[in-house]
Amino acid sequence: MSILKPGVPVGLCSDHAGFELKSIIEGYLTAAGIEYKDYGTDSTASVDYPDFAHPLARAVEAGEVYPGIAMCGTGQGMAITLNKHQGVRAALCWDVEIARLAREHNNANVLVMPARFTSPEYAISMLEVFLNTEFAGGRHQHRIDKISVK
Ligand code: RB5
């Protein structure tokens, strides 16, 4: 079942390495009638991924967007930065089953993808699974409750 929340757009961000994949995902979301808010970047000119990860993370924490979708070359920089935010559970996914388990077990609220290490078609497959897999709760909620260090 869809995890999208009525009236709440999906949030997107990338650096230059993820820009083309982000554009493809924007096209997919538009075709699917899914609202989104883009936090940049807006070209393939070299930029620093934290400048885009932090605004997306703050928007996810504030409930302004849900879920987030982030891309950089490897996905590592985005995931590392996003997960500095206490309210963010960003999952770096390179496999459809990992994307499914990131939702089912970890209640991930940001999907991170490695733009230089996945095809657009496979990225869309991961996105579709991520957007349509509910959190299982139960013992997994108990574990998530232990993540925060605040
Ligand atoms: C950019 O060259 C690259 O370092 C960045 O996209 C990302 O892979 C960093 O984690």
C-alpha cells in the first residue's frame, strides 16, 4: 500500500552526480501524478551534497515532505549527511529487496540511491517498491526507538 500522505509532497534532492537521475525521477513522479518538492541541485555543475541534503532533511523532520528521495554518485555522502538529523532514517539502497526491507524493517523516511551505480530503470523499480511498502512495526518499532542519541 502507498506510503504517500495526502497533501504532503515527496521531497527530492541530489548533487551534480545525481542530477540526471533526479530529473528522470521527477518525470516519473509527474507522470504518476505524485506531487514533489525539489531541493536541488538544478544542473550537472559541481556542487557539495550537504548543501542539498540538509534542507531536505529539515523538511522531512518538519513533515513538509514525505518521503524524501536523495541521490549522489555513490549515495554515501547523502546518506551520511541526512542521517545526522535525528528525525531522519535515510536508507542507501542499491537493490529492490533492500529498498523493501528499508521500509518494512527500518521505516526509512528517505530513500537514497547511488546514481553512478544504478540504471534509471532499476532506480524507478526501487522507488516504486519504497513508495508502496508499509512499515511492519512490532519488534522493528522497538528497535527504531533505540536509534536516537538525543
Ligand atoms: C561527487 O563526485 C561524489 O563524490 C558525490 O556524488 C558522492 O558520491 C559522494 O558521496
